[in-house]
Amino acid sequence: MTRGSNDDRNIIIIPIFSATSASSISNLMLLHAAFNEQVPLSVKIKALGGKHERIKNIVQETSAAWNDTYLEWVQMEELFGQSAEKTAEYIISRVALNPLPTFE
């Protein structure tokens, strides 16, 4: 996903492969994307699929305890538009400033 150069809207670029050669792109399909910010956490996690685990693993590699609510700190556009690494870096920076309370 990227942003349009004229209107700054989110776009998804999908390559269309040639019917005669599977290794040749004949066209590009551009789709405008909009995100609903009011999505339950469980739906976000399901939509992220394997990316959720990658984000979680990267954060835990810093010795920070993982909490799924960290995903609520990230705007939907960024959560689905950035790499797992970029999202994890943002969460790590927020955890360092404002860790969630632990109840033991």
C-alpha cells in the first residue's frame, strides 16, 4: 500500500500478469483504500493474520511483555499499511515511555 501523489489517498497496487507470460506484468490495478478506525481488537488480530505474530515476536525480542492492547495504539492505516517491523518499532517506543500496568 502507498499514497497517491496527487490526492494523498491510500492506494493498493495490484499487478496483473500477462496471459501469455506468467513472468510479465501487463497492467496495474489501483484500488483506493479507506480504514474503519472503530474495529474491535479481536477483529484486528484476526485480520492481521500472521503479521500479528511477527509484531508480537519482534516486541518480545526486546524483553518487553506483550499485550494485545498495544495494537490499539496504532492507527488502522499504519497497522495494515506498514511492515510488521515498523509497527513493532512504534510499539516498542511507546512501551518504553508508557508501559501498561502489570497485575501480579
